[in-house]
Amino acid sequence: MTTPLSYKDAGVDIDAGDALVERIKPLAKKTLREGVLAGIGGFGALFEVPKRYQEPVLVSGTDGVGTKLKLAFEWNMHDTVGIDLVAMSVNDVLVQGAEPLFFLDYFACGKLDVDTAAAVVGGIAKGCELSGCALIGGETAEMPGMYPAGEYDLAGFAVGAVEKSKILTGQNVQAGDVVLGLASHGVHSNGFSLVRKCIERAEAAGTVPATLDGMPFKQAVMRPTRLYVKNVLAALAQNPIKALAHITGGGLLENIPRVLPDGLAAHLKKGSWPQTELFAWLQATAGIDDIEMNRTFNNGIGMVVVVDAANAAATAATLRGLGETVYEIGAIAPQGSGAQVVVA
């Protein structure tokens, strides 16, 4: 007689999935906001664009967390990578002037550990709460044989809205404009393939520092991506900001050009913002030059704000008043035959 095989025998535990959904529901409930018609539990989540928008344009973004997850597995630090997941998308939506409205996540693993998954989703919910968007749906996929034991992958996407007349395109950026930099919370979620190599090198040499920037080493490395949404939206409502750039993969050198018109360049003043102990350690351990640092990491600046020179001081003051650490890091100039971002 053939022995019966259940889905659980094949490696998929439906009961564990149901238990996770029950753990997630109160977390998602904390993120509810205007527009949510139906969220967690249905086949599709329903969201109504708030009626205060006259000509709403939807802005979407999607991303993951990258190889930072490998350290989360190794160090058993799962509670903040969900914040990273949200931040990578909502900060991207923000740079076009949009208010993030809702977020959906995708969590995939080989075998579902409810406690680990709940910690991750708890971070996702926290990120949504801090950025004012609703966590209205997602997918948990248990796929035996696809992932090593104890590992998982994350992806997510955000949808925001902006008035058509207020979309930030960078088209009105001109020579003489000032470049402001908003401080990052460390590495955020880009460059971790190099970060991990640096850690391996330091571990082999026995030179891993106990602390960096006033916190334990692992905490400094895993510090989640800063959520700029609420503060920058508030500043946008008060100041005529011309362009925003989220500094992610490619660093300052490759992200700022994405919001500059042809023929213009950003000239950043070296030393106009401090290099943290974390970035100094990474640079020394990797043995790389300033150019490689500024195109691999955010190097201390997580968001760039371009404003008219006449509005620079007021905009910086607004952002500082909201809790951002702001540096005047450069100015816009004609490009000539050089690069679109010069740090000197």
C-alpha cells in the first residue's frame, strides 16, 4: 500500500503559514491610513486614492535588501531588514515628490520559521508606519529546496501619489543651485557584497572593532536605511525644492546625475560632510580610494536635495528643525567635458 503524502510531508506547512498571517494582522493594522478599503487577507488589496488629490499621478518603486540578508542570517538579526525593504522603495517614490500610499511585500523561504518571519514582517510594518504608508498585502512563499535552511529572500514595492503639477523632475535645476546632503544611517542596503568581504578580511586578521560610531559593531553595520519620507514631504510643503536623489547602489557618483539636466554637473566639496567611523573602517579595510567609496556606498549621505541658492539656508533650517542632519555639500555648475558629479 502506498504511504499517503501530505503537503507538510513535502515540506510546506500550511498551519505555520496561517499562524504567521495571524501574527501579521495586528502589525498591519497599525499602518492603516486613509484610502485603505481592504487589506490583509483578501486575494487583492483595495486602496482608494485620497480625494484631496486633484490630478493624482501614481508613482511606484520596487526593490529588495540584497546581500545584507546574508549578515541577518549569520548574526540572527532579523528585526530591521524589513525597515530596509520599505525604505528602499518609499525613498525612491519620494524623490519624485510623491507621498507613499501603500506597500506590499514578498517573503520567500525554504522552510517557514514563524518567529523569524514575524520579526521580518514586524520590521516591514514599522517601516510603513514610520513613512505613513499602509501595509495592505503581501505573499509568504514556502518553497522546499529553493533556499538553504535558515535563509529567506525579500522583495517589496510601494505605490505613492503626487499632484501632476508638483512632480519633481529636476528639469528646472540650473547652474548656481545648491546641493544639500541629508545624513545616512550608515551603509543602508547597498554595497554589502563589499562590506561582507571587509568583515571576512578583518575576522581573518582579528581586527574587527568592538564598536563603531558609538554602537556595537554588528548594530552599526546592520543599522536600517533611514526613512526620509515624512521630513522631506514636510519640507517640500514649505520650500521650493527642485530635485531629490536617493543615494543607493552607485552611490553619489551615479545617483545624482539621474536628476540633473544634460549639460549640468554637481560639484561636491570633499570634507563638507564628515566620514563616519563605519565608512572610514570600510575604506581602510578594503583599501579603496575616494572615487570607489563614492560610487559603492552612500558614504554618509543618504538623500540629496537640490535647491535655488536663495532658498538653501531656509530649506536646510526646515529640514534640521524636522530632525534631519543637513550639510551643504556642493553646487550645480556647467558640466563641460568632465563628469556629472565631481568630488574635490
